[in-house]
Amino acid sequence: MRCKILHLSLCLPGLFLAAQAHAFDLPEVAYPEIAEHARTPVDFVPPGWRLEHQVRGRLDGDQRDDALLILRMEDPANLIDDPVSGPASFDTNPRMLVAAVATADGGWRRVMADHALVPRPQSPVMADYLGEDAAGAVQIRHNRTWTLGLHSWTSAGGWSRRDVTYTFRLEGECMRLVGYDETDVHRGSGDINQTSVNYLTGRAWTQLGHISEDESRPQRWTRLATRARICIDDIGHGLSFEPGLLETRQ
């Protein structure tokens, strides 16, 4: 079944078929509160968690470098044995994203803590949602925006490979979504669906293609159905988000 480019949620049942087929009763997780202020970025890491990656750059308007942190829970109870379909020990420990800005007094202030955008591991046949290079999945750009790249691929039970990139900018207390880019490749048909959204201008384009084609097909331009501001807390699961586009037009 070919995925409809503007309604990618229709593809999710097939996309996560493998995860459902190898589903576990995941242990419940209580996400900790992240401190509002800390002496160093590392001090935002709560007990029972580890700092998986840290990236520095400008998130606000001053001249001090700020920080984005990827945190990973470390609880042995979240290591599940699955000798049939995956590794002997499948790690279902979740991740959190934390953003902190440097303050004039030498300390740090937390401006974001999110545990939904990066999905929790669900199945040993699913690749890591941050791809092979978790450190490169989060980057701070020179224009005070930052990006998160998510990767969805399964070694059994699914046909789609998706790469999704979110772009955010700090606006007051809102970590605002300003860009969304997605590429969906169907491994059976070879069809390629691409979507790119600019939430600041309200414009977006979609593009169909095929892995056998050397030249790109024309982009179809469209607009957002609403110009309401979207903050990171409004998104939830990073692979279930619908970009909210009108029907495409030439």
C-alpha cells in the first residue's frame, strides 16, 4: 500500500507492524522533574539517568553558548529478554531531551524538558530512532535554531523507511516548531514521498519520486491548514505527528 504523503498517520499501522508483532508489556516509567536551575549542564541529569550526548551553541539572544542534552534512563528493569526475535537483552530505557541556557551569573536555566518526541524503544527489530549516530541526531544551527533527526526502519515486518527532521527555535517559554522535513521510502515499490514545511511562512511542498529515477519530479506547493504556533509540548510522539497541510496544488 502506497502511503498518502499528507496523511502519513495512515502508514503507521504498517510501519509499526514489526513493533506490534514483537510487542512487550513495557515496564512503567516515572519521568523525573528536571531542575529549573543548575550549576553546570551535567547537573541537570537526574539520578538513575546518564548523559548520552551534549551539544553546545546559541539558543537565545545573548552571546553565551547554551546546551542541548540527550539523557537516557539506566534502569535494569527496562532490559527485557527476547532470545527469539532480537538480542538477548533488549533495552527499552527511554530518552529525554533537555535544553538549558547559560545565565549571566555563570549558572544555567532549564528552558525545555521533553520525553515524548524521541519515542521509547518498542521492539528489537526496530532500529534506534536516533539512527546509527545518536550524537549527530541533535544539532544547534548558527541561526539559533536546533534540529532533531528521527529514523524509523525495521528489519522484519515493515516496508517503510522514514527519516524525519524537526527544527525548533526558542521563543520565550515555547520551544517553537519552525520546520518539518520528512522522507519516506517504500522498500517494496521503490516510491519516495517527501514533505518540507516552513511553520514561519506557512508554506510547504510535497514531492513524489522513485528510487529508479535520476531526476526529481516537480514539487507541489501547499500551505498549512492553520498558522497556530506549535510548541514541542504539543507534538508528542515524534513519528506520529501530522504536519497539518492543506491538499496539495500545482
